[in-house]
Amino acid sequence: MRIADIGGLRLHYRDEGDRDGAPVVFANSLGTDLRLWDDMLPHLPAGLRLIRYDKRGHGLSECPRAPYSMGQLVGDLEKLLDHLEVRNAVIVGLSIGGMIAQGLATKRLDQVRAAVLSNTGAKIGTREMWEDRIGKVEDEGIEALADGILERWFSGEFRETDDFQAWRNMLLRQPVQGYVGCCHAIAGTDFFATTAALRLPVLGIAGSVDGSTPPDLVRETAELVPGAEFRLIRGAGHLPCVEKPEEYAEILTDFLTAIGHV
């Protein structure tokens, strides 16, 4: 376990693989921690430096009181990469992690060589939708919304497996302040204009049965950037790296190879 103090905030992270290799940085979704990538990472090729972290309010990272802004979340990853002296990374962001990737690419092109926008959007939902969710979680806790969240996260087939309960447990164990804080950040974010101004390699990845960020939203977001690619993982929901880790790794490896990162 590694903890970085990035100017008053302590972030939990892992820095694995080849320390001299090309860096790939993973930013995970709302309600999950860095274990989101556990099953997928072993299928990536050797020679990469693999960095993942728990964003503020999640996992083993520090949990300030809500609300958070997207600027704070982007700044946290920026400071972590500066702490690790990382430049020219491919940022793989899923859901809110994909929003963080868009924000970081806009702010720090020296840190971001390419972006993988997985199960995300330039804008996700409406402010009213997120305010309703925030109120429900503050009043009744995450468990009050867990069934609906997990239906959007996973296909019906996966929800029948023995692995499903672990993901329910992970969701329920996230701090309420961290979950609510990140909901505020998503509610206030619209990256359509800034993402459309990006000029770097981009890959969009969607799950065909994703109930949180449907494929059309992911495709629309990726295609804001000229030359972007888009891949659909059939039978997967909002977390395809969990449901289809080998297919996800194959798609990611193809992209890394095409841009000369591996």
C-alpha cells in the first residue's frame, strides 16, 4: 500500500509493472476503489508502468467533507502524477474517471499522451437527477440506492454469479461523504466544449447493456475528438473491465499498440 500526500490530501495508489515502461494510469468509477482493475490488468502486455489510485473520498484515500468539484478531482490526479514524475501517460478513465481524464487532458497535455474514455460522457445525467441522488444518500445511505445502481452497473447474467456480492459490498463500504462529494462534481460538469477542443488519440469503450452511460453517450463523447475510435463490448454493463476483463484488455492493448505506447 502506498500513500501520497499531495498538498494536504492523502491518496492511496499502486504503482506496478515496469517502472521504466510507458505509463498507463487508471481512474475508476463512482462507488468503486482501485480494485476495479484487478481482473483486467494481468491480461495487459509486459513492459508497461501501471498506476491506479483511489480518488478522494473512496477506498483508502482521505475523505474530505462534501461537496467536491471536478476541478479538485482533476487536480488530485495532476498532483499525484507530478509526485510520481509521470509524463506522457495514457489515462484510462471509467465513468467519473473518464470525466477526470477529459479534464486532465485539457489542463495538462504534458501528462496526457492519449485518453481512453470508458463508460463515460462529457456530461452525465442532469443536475436535478444528481441532486435527487445526493438527497437520498444523505438521508438514507448508499444502501437505499444500491439495487438500482447495481442493475445499471452489471448485466443480469453477472448479477447471478458468485462474484457479484463482492461488488455490492465495495459500493456499500464507500464513505457517504466521498460518494456524495463526487456526485456534486459530476452534477456540475459539462465538458462538451473543452473535450471537443482536444487533439490527441482517444478511444471510447462502452458496454452494450450499460444503464448508467449508454453506448450512444460514450460514442458521442469520444467522437467529439477528431479521429477517435470507439469499441463496444457486448453483454457488459457499466463496468466491462469487471465483466469482460480479457476482452477489455485486448481492446486496450490494440489501442496502446496502435499509438506506439507498447
